[in-house]
Amino acid sequence: MKIAVIGFGYWGPNLVRNFSNIQDCSVEYVCDFRAERLDIVKKLYPSVKTSSDLDAVLNDTNIDAVVIATPVFTHFEIAKKALRKGKNVLIEKPLTSSSVQAIELYEISQKAKKLLMVDHTFLYTGAVQKMKQLIAEEIIGNLKYFDSTRINLGLFQPDINVLWDLAPHDISILNYLINDTPYSVNATGVSHTNNKIENIAYLTVNYKSGFIAHFNCSWTSPVKLRTMLIGGDKKMLLFNDLEPTEKIKIYDTGFDHKTDEEKLRILVDYRVGDVFIPKIDSKEALFGMASDFIYCIKNNAKPLSDFQSGLNVIKILEASQQSIKQNGKEIILN
Ligand SMILES: NC(=O)c1ccc[n+]([C@@H]2O[C@H](COP(=O)([O-])OP(=O)(O)OC[C@H]3O[C@@H](n4cnc5c(N)ncnc54)[C@H](O)[C@@H]3O)[C@@H](O)[C@H]2O)c1
């Protein structure tokens, strides 16, 4: 399996390293506009060809698959070209800038009988796999809420707001873990620069069942926080991705309630019990994602982080954008 990686900025090097470590897979090309980035490739991987000419790379019939790690606004055009040249395509999150673009790519991929996949890296982490297992085994109970915080002094992106930049990780985790269909979103945000691109945003995803999910994303925080709380009626779970080993803690915490005899007030009975720290797999998630891409091409299989997972994330991001522009108005998802 011969692949080309397009974009060797911040994230591209991680993809090149992981794809190079997969047996029966070789990184043939790295393509980037910037000569200084290609110089780094030549130094680190002397056998990998470098090019600043995307069309020349895509015209090479030896290339089976293309991995796109360029800014979001370029994903659609690059992927469309690659699919039309008969390549399998992996696109970094978020899949595209709109659901219309995503669906068009999918249709092209179906016609060409090529794989179109998105990199939602977190789905391949030991922590998310452990959370999936704990939920499936009903350790957490009936799920009530999901509350995620992803804030730091982040790089202001020129083309997308903070939700499009950071929330794809958390939304993809939400959609993977929660076996329920989101109904609507409300979002608010603010831009502290003059380009109207929000650097702080708060997103709520509502479900008809009463389950609720909330996301706090910021590029403007003095501290880095990467936490996620998932509350159920049996247990509550904290995922702290900055913890080196004890990333997940399960709290035997909860409450029962009943209404008093005169039905005047709710009587709440709290439970605060033990905390359990499960062991989680520490293998590099990106290697798992890259291996899934190669395996699914070879075996005509469906990846964990498939097109639908990419589209579902984009639909929530699009609705959040509409809501932000209307001061938090509820937007119904379709
Ligand atoms: N999965 C993750 O955890 C993760 C983490 C970081 C970034 N990302 C995603 O990776 C993608 C890239 O992000 P980044 O932070 O590496 O961006 P970046 O700006 O650091 O790098 C992008 C590179 O692409 C090159 N480029 C742009 N257009 C090109 C084109 N048409 N042809 C060839 N090269 C081109 C640029 O010169 C640059 O070197 C984004 O979609 C981002 O959301 C994913």
C-alpha cells in the first residue's frame, strides 16, 4: 500500500511517522507548498519523495491512498481531486467545511469504489475504548449528561472558529459513546479579534430523551484543561486526558429523589462512595487509526472513524455556527 501525505505542518509529521511504521505500507510522497517543510522531510525520511505539486503526486498511478493534513478549507478540493484520480482518501478532522461538501465527496467515493475516511483520532485511544466498554457493560447506568472542557492558550486559526478546531474531538467521542440521536443545539461564542472568528464558544447538544451534552472550547485560557464528565444513574466518570496514566476515574456518586407527601418539594438522597481507576491501553491512537485505514482499504471494510462519523460531527458544527450567529437560538438538527 503506497500512500502520499498532503500537508506537513503541525499534524502531518505524526501521520508520516505512524504510516511509516505500518507493515506493508510505505509513505511514497510528502507534498507541501512550503519548501522549508519539505527540507525537514528529506532530512528525516531520505527515501520519501517530496513535492510541492499536488497534481503531480495525484497523477502518480502507483499511489493507492492519499492522507490530507492541510487546513480545513482546503480538504474538499484536495479530496475531490484525489478521489477522481482513483485514490483512497483519509482526511484529518473535521472532514470538510460543510455537510454539502462531505456528501459530495462521499458520492464521488462511492462511484469510484474508494474508501473515504476521517481521522477522529480519539476514537482509537485506550481511554475512549475503555469508556465505550464501561457504558456497554452498564457500569455507568442510564446516561444523563456529558460535559467536556477543551481549553488552553491555543493557536488562533485563520479559517475556522474554536468549535470547528477543537470540538470535533469531543463531538466524535460523544457520538461514538452515546447511543441516542441528538435533537438540537444551542451555542454562544465570542470573537476577541476583529475577524469575527470566535475564540471562546459554548455548545449544548440537546436530546429528546433528556440526556444533555455540553462543550466548552477556548483558545484563550491561561491553563490547559482536557476533561470530560459522563454522568449516569449508577456511576459518574471523569476522563482527564492530561493525566499520564490514571486518565479515567469512576465515581460511585449519585442521587435518588422522591417527592414529599404533600408534593411540595423534592427530597434528594446523595450517595458518595468509592473511586475506581481502570487500567487503559496506552498504545498510540494515531497508529490504530492509520492501521484501520490501511486494513479497511485492503479488506473493503468499514473503519471505526468512517464517513458517517465525520458527517455527524459536521452537522453539529454547522448547527452550532448558525446558533452562535443568532445569539444562542435553538437549531433543530436534521
Ligand atoms: N487528529 C488530530 O488530533 C489533529 C491535531 C491537529 C490538527 N489536526 C488537523 O490536521 C489538519 C492540519 O492541521 P495542522 O495544524 O497540521 O495545520 P498546519 O497549518 O500546521 O499545516 C498544514 C500544512 O499544509 C500545507 N498546505 C496547505 N495547503 C496545501 C496544499 N493545497 N497542498 C499542499 N500542502 C498544503 C501548509 O503549507 C502547511 O504546512 C487540520 O484539519 C487539523 O484540524 C488534527
